Amino acid sequence: MFWDGKSRGLDEEDVLNAMRCWVGFEIIDRRTNARRRVHLGEIVEVYRRGITIGGFTDCSVRLDGPSVQGVKARFFGGSNHRFLTVESAPALSPLFAALGKMERVDFTIFEIGDFSLRVLEVDIDATIHALSTNGERFATAISDLEPFGPAGRPACPRLLANLLKRDKIVRLMSRDALDKLGIRVLWPTRRRILRRVLQFASDPDPALRVHALPVLAGLAAIEPLRHRLRDSEVEVRARAVMQLWWLTHRPEGLVEVVVQDLMAALSQEKNDGFPEAIWPLTALRLIGPAAKKAIPATRLAIEKQAFSSHDAMKAVEGLPRLPQSAALGTGATGRNS
């Protein structure tokens, strides 16, 4: 099945509001070695409209030069792959022989005339994660953030934390990015940054709450993290558990939250199985042997093949220092913690 965005059941408002990932192209003109990026928009909407590349004025990605005159190619997705089909090319063009043929290019560099191109599909979560780095990777992340526009707001907690870094370039670029998102901080101190991050940690947007958690952990704000154990979203609760575990390595009050969420997820089977089970299972895998109380719940997850039996088995393998058969047997009550 080729991906046109329709299979997700998104209406126009959903598409405009989603903006979790944008698509574009990196282009190199081999004649001059000049590089540029073209940003096309939100990924689902862009693929639904269709992507054309070539020398025609109506192409989504317009190339200019003798080698692309009369050339038009269509770029599209199918499953996890990306394909290119040449729809138009003059008889004297090297691309004429490829007319109508479908070439799998995925995320590698491909050539059209004198141009080398590579598709960019930039995810907001990966971009925010890269904002915690330095150097070239950080600069790329800042560049990747800009096309998200207002949808890049979940990056605010990480950008705020960057104002406390020693690297002057990171501080300045983070401040500029915050200004574009409507956030201004005068004389950033740890206390002021923490106060702003705490506001985001209780924001109505779950994505903002999720990305506030690692920043709170970096600021050693344990009590605010504990407050998020009562969050309305299972992902936020599980991520709060993981951050608290990394900080304290104390399972008390954490395993109980994860087990409750796992049991709740297993009681609500959906068309795609038990999608919310992934978060408590991920937290249990991190906690490992200290989460022995979760054995009955993970055993049930395996029986129901929640998310995937492989992930449930992995979670169980890390729990008790017992043979896996004993952990899954009828005698495993999980009370020997």
C-alpha cells in the first residue's frame, strides 16, 4: 500500500494541527557544489498532495538548469520505503530511458540531471532530543526546529535548559529560538528556568509535559516529577517513572504506578491490540529486577500478546533473578520483592 496520508483517517484540521514531522529535500547542485534545503510542509499533507521534482514551474521541488528542462519526476512513499518515478523527460535526456520505471531510493542520495537530492523527514521528538547536544548536531537541530513553527513549542523546556549552559553559541541560538516561539526570559537563573519549566510540565499539551520531564530531571526536581505520576496521560506517567528511577533508583511508588497502568491497558483491547501497554512495559524493562512485583502483570501481557510478546518477554526477563520459566509459572505471585 502506497502512503498518501488518507489511511490515517485525518481530516484537514487534524493535518494542520499534527505537525509532528515535516518533509523536505536537501539539494546539491553538482555544477557549483551549492547546497540548499527545501521545506515542503507537514509530512502527511505533503505526501497526500504529491511530490514532484524537476524543471517545470509547477513542480513541488523546482530545479533550474539545462539538465532538467522538460524533466518531471514523482517522489512517493510505500510502506517504509520511498520511490521515484520519472514521468517526463526529453528524448535526449539520460532520464528518458527511466520513463515510467519505479526506482526505490529510500533515504539515500539520488540524482536528477545535475542535482543530487535526499529526502528529509524530520521528527519533532528527535529534533528536541538533539537540542540537548552541542556543536554541529545542535546547530542542525535548531535549523530543523524552525519549519515546525508554533508546533515546535514542545521544544521550549529543552531550550530553556540550554540557557544555563556554558556554551555561548548554544545559549544565544536557544534564546533566538525561544523568541520565535514567543518565550522570553530575562536574566536566566536556575530558579527562573525551573519556574518556567514547571509551567510547561502542567501544560494542557501532553507533548509539552513529556518534554518537560527530562529537563526537570536535569534540574533534580524530584517532587515535581512525582506530581506527574498522577498525570492524565499514560505516556507522561511512564516517562515520569523512568526519570525518577534514573534519579533515585528507588522502586517504591513507581512500580505500583506502572503495574496499574499496564493492567488498565490490558483491560482495553483495541483494533491494533494494546497500544498503551508499550509505555508501562518500557518502564518495567528499565527498572528491571527491582520491579519483581510486576511479574503477574507482565505474565498477563505475554498471555494476551500485548504490544508484542517479544517486548513483554523482555520486560519479564529483567524482573526476577530467577529462570524465566519460574517467573512465568503458576507459582509466580510477585510477592517476594
